[in-house]
Amino acid sequence: MGRLVVKIVSFVCLLLIINPVAAFAEHRDYSQPEIQQTIEKIIAWKKSVNKNAKGNLISNEILGSAGTEVSDWYVFAAGRLGIQDDTRAYLEMVKQNITKRYKSEGKLDQTKATEWHRIALAVLSVGGDPTQIGTNSDRQTINLVADGVYYRGRTKPLSEQGLNGLIWGLIVLDSMRYKTPADALDTRETIIPEILAQQLKDGGFSLDGEQTDPDMTAMAIQALAPYYNSEQIYTYVSSWNNKETRASVRQVVDQALKCLSSLQRPDGDYSSWGMENAESTCQVLVALCALGIDPLTDQRFIKGENTVIDGIMKYRRPDGGFIHSFTYDEENISAKPDQSNSMASEQALYALTAYYRYLVGYRSLYDFRPEMTTELKKEIAQLNQDIIKLKNSGNQNTSTIKSLFARYLEVPIEERCYVYSYQHLAKMISDGNLSNTSEYLAAAMSITEKGNGAVTDLFNTGSGIYEDYLFTDRDYQDYKSIPDHPSTAYYPQIIVLLGKISNAQNAEDYPGVKEDLEAKKTSVEAIQEKIDDLNKRIMETLYPFEKLGIADKKKVDQIVEEIQSLQKSDQLKIMGYEDVIRAKTQIDSQLRALVIGILVIVMAIVLIAVVVYRIKKKRKERLPDYEDDEDLLCN
Amino acid sequence: MIGFAVLFIVIAVSRIEILSVDEYYLTHIDDIKKDSQVVTVSIRCDTILNNMDKLAPELRDEKYVPRDGIILEETQYVLRPGDTVFDVLNRAVRYNKIHMEYQGERDNVYGSAYIRGINHLYEYSCGHLSGWMYKVNGKYPGYGISKYKLKDRDKVEFVYTCDLGRDVGGSFYSERN
């Protein structure tokens, strides 16, 4: 008995030691206004982190990193919310970024197609068109969807980086229901079975083909969601057992949902790589919303009382941001358990945005087409309701089923993924031995060639972005604060103001501003080119140090001169500046040694000449002395 | 007099460097002396040799994948105060004219420089589980290279994995370097 008590006590003590900072989720059924508030507080937190509390979410810092993971997802979230922000500036900056990167061999990246995908989604979210943005080296506009998805195979296989390349490629294809041309190397018909084939034995998906991961499983579901209602059977070889498999997307996704359900932790959250964390939970929420699964009522995703939303809120901090995990993660040392984290907050932001869109009946997170007409929305909502009603009634007579099915067939094929209860109708049809004549969905998704992503103002803040913009005196002061010869640090500011004045209704009130800004933009771009060129020449000229000699003096001096002509903040962008100074010093000292050496030799020669001359002179002077003495003696 | 002449000639011939103290320090900063603090750096891609079938076709050449897998053999460098793993790697590849591409701290979600490729070998160049990892004194820190501050006598190894770290003794979790 005593032993048992000791065991229990020590076990409890052990738990307390391991989990001293564990937080426990308290269940709440968060209301729509509360979700909105949470979203707004995340944005306020991010703005304060960027030291831009009263300004925009798309700050100079975010603009400076346009086209990278650091910025794109925040911009994506801002776009999906439709908030008033510097989205036009982002489009301009990302266009510059893309154009610059396209000059290099790998273009956006040597191996990762997801670079194209992420940027395409961010561009769509702020009302841009990823099929025509930026310019390549042949002076043509760039089509991110072509280069990153259906023609990607021309450079590298879409799956080169693994499952993510396929998942995000499919998400991009369906973002606007893009058409794939006849000579596409990857299409929906090829990508979907490739994703299905990666499902593991337990129904989950992974990075490495072995260890199921909730993030990957959730993302696979997000990509497949538009096809959940398709009756098409795909044939593929399952990678986990190498066996030929025939399955519909719905069957595969149902298995994946079962897997996710079993992985959900008691607090409602999810664990990845051994650690419960915010991001995994966020991805699951996005997946559920994509399928129209109500996180507050679907029992598969409620543990105890805790929902996935409770799981996410567990990581929320008083300052409005979200942390990554409560356990100190050695692999992610910038994510501290007591400090709001950028990546966690950004995923919470867009996951809650996905949920908000689901709540108010807007298109799902990765669907950028203009919103459905009110009638169509109503029709679909009514159909969903009636299907559920029939399912719960227990009296499934054939004529009712048939009439519901007829209504389903009237929904445009590319919108059928929004008939969330269709799966129940499909079951009733098959249980009733009726024929399901619905068309396969993949074939009907090839619709759009180009166009801007739709932006919807979810919180009714009255965005209109720049359409009816008025250039203010404050903007003018901002413009005046830019020096005559701006350094590259001013680039985002110039771009922002240029966007404003270009679209301002009252541009005539500020004559000359636009032209001046354009001139400044050009001059800053020239400086950037100079910096890039210098960096290249430094790499080519300086190394290895041992080989540097006086012959390189001109090149090195030229480099030094050009660097010194730059402003201080631009000089910081020179890589290896220290090495340049060192090289110059080395060469100069070699030259100095040479000059001194020559001078010394010359002096030595002169000295020797002088000495020789003096010796000769002395000899000449001495001889007469001897003659005089002889004369004296002889006389 | 002749003595001076001789002295001058000797100086000229020996070409002694005449430098100020600062200049001397700058140009000899990497000289390894008995009391210098040093680290060693090596860069290897041996695992690719066992996975040539997965290697991107354009990289199937000795200039990208040396026959012995050694891109940079163990080299000693003076450890400057505050040097991180990134600083030392950057120095090593620049001095030896080895191609390296990295993403700067500011553009990286983990707040650290991230090595995209060395010697034209990139993440995913040899299959979807491939990429660069780094060890210090035989262990994988598993976090950003510009966050790891080095100490005297540390041994830094950059290794290319073709199996998420499992083929180079790393854990499954250490995917990013």
C-alpha cells in the first residue's frame, strides 16, 4: 500500500515537473464577433511588432520582404479579410522581386515549385493576377501559374520537393479554376492520383513517407476538398504498400479525416514532431472549413468539450499574438513559450479567417473567384439543409431523393464542392440503388485563363482599396521627407507613395509629385543594380587572397571607389566589404614594399656611386701628397 | 658608409613589409598562430554518391559532386569574436570560391540565415528528402546557423543528406539547417 502511494505521488510530481507551464484549454463556443475580435487583435499585435501600431499591416518591413515566407502569408491573410491596407504596394514590390529573381538560373527557386505557388496565392489575395506579373528575361510577362504548375515539369518535376509541390500546385490550379492547356505536363488528372498515392496506412499523409503528420494530412485535405463530391474513381499505386488501389477522393479524404480525428489531443489541438503546437491545429481548422465541417458540432473533432478552435485559442496570448508551443522547442529557438511568435500568429490569422468565411458563407480560403450570387448561395444553403433534413428523417423515399439530386445537378459543376451535405445524398442514392449520374468534377474545373483575384471586405470596413483614394497632406509630407538622392532604404516608401498618387482622384492637386517619384524609383533601382554588380565583382576578383597582387590594384581600387560613392545604408548591402578593405590594404602594402624596395635600391646605387666617387677622389688627392714628400726628401 | 649601403641592399632584397599596426592586423587576421582561437570547417556530400539515381540530371558531374564527396576538406580558420556558424561558412566558401546561395535572416521565418545551396547542390537536388545539414562537434543543433555562436576548437561539418538526416546520423526532426 505504502509503495503504491509513493508511486502515485512520485508520478504526479513527475507530471508537474515535466509540464509546469502546461495550459489547459477551456471550452468556449466562440461567436462570430469574438472571432472577428481575435483576428483584429492579431493584426494589432503584428502592427505593434513592426513598430507600426497606427499604420498598416503591410509595413515597410513586410514590403521589403515581399515574395518571401516572412511577408507573403500575412499579406495573404490581409487580402482574404479584405482589410484596407497597402496591398497595391505589395503587388508592386512583389513584381519587382519576381522580375529580379527571374534573372537568375533557377528563377524563383532552384528546386521548389512552392515559391511560385505561395506568391501566386498572395498576389490573388490582394486582387492581382498571377498569370501576368513581372517580366522575364525575354521581356514577356510572367505567368506564375504556368511556370509553377502546369509547365513546371519543363524545368523540374512538380513533385521534386515531395508532396508539398503537388498539394500547393493543385491548390493554385483550383484557386481560380484555372484552365490547363493541351500541352500541360501536369494537370488535375495527373496531380490528384499522385497525391492520393501518398496516403499512408493509417490514412494520414507525411513528409517522409513514413511518419504521419497532421499538418501534411490537413494540407492534403485542403487540396483535395474541391473534389470531395466527385464520383470519379482514380487508379494508382499506393506508395505505402506498393499495391494498385482504386479509390475516389471522398474515400481517401474520409480516411484522412478519421486519422485526424484520432490524432486530436484532449485540448482540441494537434501535435507534430513530438510537440503540441498552434500551427498544426490551424491547418486542421482550414481543412475542416474547406469541407464545410462545423468545428463546433462535428463530434469527430471534439474531444471532451474541446474543439479545434479551443485548441487554437489555447495558444493565444494577452497581447493578441499566438505562441508556437508551450514546450521550449530546441529546433525552433526563436519560438519562445512565453512570447508571441510570428509564424504561429500568421497561421492563426488565416485559419481564423478561413473559419470566419465559413461562418458568413463566403468562398473558402483558397477560392479566389468572385463571390457567388445571393441566389446561388441561397439555393446551395437550402439544398444542404434539405439533404440533412431528409437524412435525419429516417424516411428516405425515392422521389425525394431524386428531386434533391435534380437540384444538385443544377448547381454549376465548379461550385458543387460547396454542397457540403452531398456525401449524405450520395449515400442515400447508393443505398436506394438509384443511379448517380453526376459528372466528374475534375474535368469541369478548367475554366479560367486569367483575371484578378476577388477581394471581399469581410468586416465591412469600407475598403475600396485605392479606387477612390485621395492623396492627403500627410502623404505629401511623407513624400517631402524623401531626400533628393534616396538610398535603397527608401524604396518601399517610394513605391507606396507612387501607388497612392497614381490612383488618387485628386492627383492634379499635387503636380509633379508622380513624375518625381518615378524618377526616384528609377534612380534607386539603378543603385540596387550597382550594388548587385559590385557584389558580383567582389566575388570574382578578391579570392583567394593569396593570389592577389599588384596587377589587381586597378580593379580593387575601382571597387573601393564605387563602394565609397554609395551612401552608408547602401554600403551595408555590399557583401564582403571587410574583405575588400583587406584586399586593398594587402595590395597597397605590396605596392608600398615594392616602391620602397626600388627607392632603396636606387638610394643604394646612389650611395655606392657616391662612395666610389669619394674613394676615387681620395686616391687622387693622396697621390700628390706622396709626390710632395718624395720631392722634399730628394732635395 | 659601406655598412649603410649593405643594410639598404639587404632590406630591398628581402622586401620586408612595412605596415602600420592596423594594416598588419587586417591583412594577417586569418593567420593561425599558437595562441589563436580556431575552428575547423568541412563540407561533404558523400550521401549523394549512394543516391546518384535521385540526383538532378544537370548535377551529374564531378564539379558538383566530387568523386570523394569532399567539397571542402577539413580546414582551420581563425575564430573571430562573435563568429556564428554562418560567418565561418561564408568566409570559407568565399575564400575558396565555392558557390553558395543563402536566404538572409530578414527573409527567413526562423530569423536565421538559411543555406539554400552549396556548390550548386540545393535542397531537393537529390530527391525530396535531401538538403544541407550542419553539425557542431558531432551533434546536430537543429536550428539556424546564424544563431549558433562558435567557441574555440569547435568542429563544424556541413553534410548533405538524401534522407531527412537519417543517412548522416541526424534525427528526423532536424530538417532545416
